[in-house]
Amino acid sequence: MKLIDIISNAGDRVYAAYAADDAGGARASEIQESGEMYLETIHILSKEKSAVRAVDICEYMGYSKPSVSRAVGILKNGGYIEIDKGGHITLTELGRRRAEKTYERHRVLTAVFVRLGVPEDIAAEDACKIEHVISDETFDAVKKYIGCGECGICDPNREAGEGA
């Protein structure tokens, strides 16, 4: 099972929860699983394309234009993405950090599960579920336990499951 299949099975709703930022103003600091999946998709597409548009997200995720438009609007209002006049979508620093964090979790967890003997499609599907709920402390402990950095699993240029 490819990452896109997993993302497509997750649903097409994005909600932002607002909390105070460091300056004391309202800012989207937490997004739910589907929002992280959109950010992860934008991150993946931006590695493959010079410009990401809503239609690219629709095609990649298999979602309708209205669903993607709604999600993109919420992510933009939350400060996770910017959209230029040509409709090109880019991750803000906040969005990039969140997307990279989610993608790293997906890659590492998938690789760990594959190393444990789980078939790659199931490993990727399970990793996709866990990547959104695992705490930073637990994920850091998993990386430490597997010797992340020594085996190449944590290399940000690797795809999930590759070389596991």
C-alpha cells in the first residue's frame, strides 16, 4: 500500500484548533490528523514539483476539489501554508516543520515495523495511524532505541520502508 492510499483512506476533513502563540495572539498551533496529512502531501509534492497547486493535491490524495479547497483555506488561515496569486501553494516555516515531523514519523515507524517482519503495506498503514498520536517523548525513545542515525532509517531523503 502506498502512502497516498493510506492518506486517501483517512478522510477529507481538516480542523484547526487555535491557541495563543508566543506573542500572545491567536494562532493555529494544533491541527488534527487530516490536516497533518494535507501538510505531508504538500511536502511530498513539493519535493517532486517546482509548484504545488490544489489540483495536484486533489490528484495525489484522490479528493474532490471542494474538499481540498476547504482544507487549503483552513491551513492558510492557520498559518501553515501560503498561496500566491497564481494558486501555487507553499508551506510556511510552521507548516514545513509540522509536515517534516509527520513525514519523519511515517518513515521511521514504517521502517521499524518492516524490520520487525510486518509486510510493508501493513507497516505503512499502521505507521500512518500512529504518526499522528505518538508523543514526542515516545517517538524520541523509539529513535534512540533503534539507533536512529546509525542505520539510515532517519535519513530524510529515504522513502518509508526503503532499505529496512
